Amino acid sequence: MEDIIALLKENVIQGRKTKDDEGVDGDSIGMPGVIELTQLALESNIPPEVIIEEGLTTGMQVVGDKFAAKEYFVPDMLASAEAVSGAQDILKPYLEDSDAMSKGKFAIATVKGDIHDIGKNIVATLLKGAGYEVDDLGINIPPEKIVEYVREYKPDFLGLSALLTTTMLAMGETIEALKENGIRDSVKVLIGGAAVSEEFAQQIGADAYCVDGFHAIKVLEEFQKVKA
């Protein structure tokens, strides 16, 4: 069991989704990747919670540290996140039958007037890999559409992204719209993007500012602790 989990963690770090992937070191083609090892772990009766916590999550924590230390770049980090996301898809039916349910529903959108989506897409991929149910609402999303979504689907968290100083004001407009419709307190609002800051988050009444996807995961973990 320990060997399978150790291999799973290492392949997450290497960003190897399947046996056909080279990985960061480039010498692992033909060896089982994250998908194959996840299947093997299930066939070996390893609990889904162990697969996630000791294989996938710990692997992504190492990736996060390497990314922060500039040892890994965005393509390396994304390869690992996409491998973990694929494993989560395999594990989902098993999680629904166990106590290890989704960590919560996270809706994410680039706000009105802004069509940039690279940062948003990276965050969405990382959060899905971390065990959150992610709904990507897209780009250039006006406040009224976000309000409509929050009212109907009741996400636990809402992520708002903006790259430009001219569009980040739409974040405040969105939070005001949630207030006006009486649903602001039903969702935690996190903001991010090149244009925004901690000070701006406080100014518009957001619950948190996130530097990047790894920071968002840490912020969400803190919210979960408070909730518990």
C-alpha cells in the first residue's frame, strides 16, 4: 500500500497523468502515471481518503512549494494539477459512497468587461484537484448573472478575477449586487488577479484576496477550520 501511495505522490510531483507522459524528469514513459496508480490503489482496497490525502494532496503541496521557489513554472504546475483532477474524477463515485465528500462548491468568473482567463483557468484546475466542485462561469460576467447563479446554485465560495484596473471595479459592483439581493452572506467571496490587492479586497468587502491558486487553497482551508 505504502509503495502505491508513494508512487502516486511522486507521479503527481512529476506531472504524469498517464503512462504515456514523460514527467518533469523526462524518463518515466511507460511507467504507471497518476490515473493508472489511482486505479491500482482502488483495486488494492486503499481507501479513497488515503489516496487523496497521502497521495494527491501531499504531492500537490510539494508542487506548490516548488512553484513558490521558482523551481517549477506554470506548465509544470498545471500538468500536476490536471493529473490530480483526472484522479479526482475517478474517485468521485467512491467519494459519494463514503464520508469524504467534496470540500464545497466553488464558482469562479472573470468579471464584467474583462476577457482574460488564464489565471482563472489555473485557479479552477488547482481547486478541482484539491477536491472542490468547481463551476467556471466564464469571462466578462456581469453582476446580475453572478447573482442569478448564486441564488439558484448556492455555491459555498465565489471567486472573482480581474486583470485590469479598469475592470476590477466590477468586483465591488458584484458584491454590492449580492448585498442588494440579500444573498451576500450566503457565499464567501475571494478575489484575485494582477490588478487587485489585499487593501482593495477590504475596500470592497470581499472575504479574502488570493495571490494565486495555491494561496486560494490555503485561504479555503482556513475558512473550513473556522466553519468546523
